[in-house]
Amino acid sequence: MKTVFSILAIVCATAAQAAAPAEILAGYQAEAAKQTAGFQPSAQRGAEFYKRQFNVSAKMPACTSCHTDSPAQPGRHAVTDKAIKPLAPSANADRFSDSAKVEKWFRRNCTEVVGRECNAAEKADFVAYLMGGR
Ligand code: HEC
């Protein structure tokens, strides 16, 4: 019995620190399902969102403005020209492993590019697409 509890404690401690992209995706999926019963993330919708031209800002009309057409490639900030590491977890293992960081950047980038915060369904689709890695 004692062993079971120690194993549980280790599992919980690990989960609190770092998350895998699949866990972050599951979190957004559960949140989106509260709005739309049976919501299923779609990599296809995520790809469309990633490439859509929102044109709220002339310098950064789309996610691709900084992250390039291919999320497995390194990007460049459209305004500051600073290098940005690839967004796809297949090319950059740090991606979608820290939910606070993911939330911070979704908030900032969606507000700048889309003109509002992204909802849970959009975030789930986006992560599903990036986990595909292309
Ligand atoms: C103006 C440039 C720019 C644009 C446009 C942009 N991003 Fe980013 N994005 C960044 C920078 C800078 C970072 C953080 C630096 C880093 O982690 O390499 C980042 C990081 C992220 C992260 C954090 C992922 C992680 O786990 O590390 C997410 C999520 C993200 N962006 C989503 C988006 C989405 C969605 C869009 C389009 C709606 C978008 N970005 C458009 C510059 C941009």
C-alpha cells in the first residue's frame, strides 16, 4: 500500500511541473467540450487557423508572420527580427510542455494577430496541428 502511495506522489509531482503536449491538448479539449458537447480537436482546422490572414495588424497578419509557413522551421519576429525557435514539438521538445508559458503566449499572440483571445477550441485545434509537426 505504501508503495502505491509513493508512486502516486511521484506521478502527481511530475504532472504538476511539466506537461506533455498531449496533456495540454487534453486540457483545452475538456474546456472546449464544456461549450460544445463532444468537441474533438482537428489538426486540419488548426492548420487553417495557423495560416489564416486576420489582417488586424499590418505587420503581423497571421501566426505565420513570425512562426513561418512551417512550424517545424525556426521563425523570426516580424517586428523585432529576433530569432524564434520552431513551434512544433517534433522540432523543439520544450514546446507545449509548460501550460503557463503556453497560456501567456496564446494570450499575447492571439490578441495581436486575431484581435481577441483565442478560445479553448481554437487552442485545442492549434496544438493538435502542431503535434503533427509539419
Ligand atoms: C509578432 C510575432 C509573433 C506572431 C505573429 C505570433 N507569435 Fe507565437 N510566439 C512569438 C514569440 C516571440 C514567442 C515566444 C518565444 C519563444 O518561445 O520562442 C511565441 C510563442 C508562442 C507560443 C508558445 C508555445 C510554447 O509552448 O513555447 C504559442 C502557443 C504561440 N506562440 C502561438 C501563436 C499563435 C496561435 C499565433 C497566431 C494567432 C502566433 N503565435 C503568432 C511570436 C509571435
